[in-house]
Amino acid sequence: MSKAKYQLDDFLALLDNGYKDFVITVHELLMQEGYKLKIQSTKLYGLHISYSQPKIKVVKGIIVYFIIQNSKLMIRINADNHARYPDVLNRLPENILSQTDKSSDCMKAAGPQKCWQGCIGYDFHIGDKRYLKCITNCFMLDVNSENFLFLLEMIKCELKERYDSH
């Protein structure tokens, strides 16, 4: 039995109209930068999409995942270069900051054998507070109209830093 081939329109059809423009904007931005789109169905998330850098087959190449969880759109930004845009992190809107606060702490910080070998976790400051967070869910955030612009800014910063570092 072959796997079903999904298109962006299949994912968009699952979304409330309020999310579609944001997803299309992010999609166009990442496609312009040469990222590859992957749409798949899993038991955990149902239909979800991810964007990865060409020729990088590991998770490090992925910049954004979109998933639908409990009828809400969620985004996970792999912010590997977060240290290069602290001004953006210091302007986190309260709703994103509270989600970041609630995300899992980095297990690798507690002991090197507690996580996968390539994990480095996220270590950053916002104001005087230090965050040692798991890369898997630190920036796994609800998408809503209040944070569209901030999320887009964060993605653009990550794109710029990934491009500059190669």
C-alpha cells in the first residue's frame, strides 16, 4: 500500500480561515529561500507539515513544523541560532513567554546521558532570567493573530542566521 501524497491545500483545508494567511506567508517565505516542504500524516499529530533545508537530512535542517492540536494551530520553530538574535527573544510577547516558561527543561543540562547525543538544548536569557529548555518544545507555540508578526520575525531572523552561517 503506497503512502498518500498530500499537498499544502490538504493542510490548509483543515485550518480555520484565520490561520491560512499566516501559513501561506510562512510557506512562501521558506519556499523562496529554497526550503523543502514535507507533508505527512502521523498518529500523534494527524496531518502536519515541516520545512527543511535542502541537502540536510537530519532534524537540524528543519526550521518550522506546523501541526494541529485540539483544533488549534501550533508552530514549532527550531531556533538553533537563537543566541544571534537576543533582542527578538527579549521582546517575546507575554503569551509566548508564558508558553516558553511552561516548556520542558533541558534534560541534557541535568546530565549528558539524559538526552540524545546531538542535543545541545537551548540556553538563553530573557531579562535576568536564564532558560535552559528542551529544543523539542521550547518554541512549540500556539499560533494566533496576536503573535503572527512576532513568529514571522523570529522565523526571518532564524533564516538570516542560517544563511549567514553557511
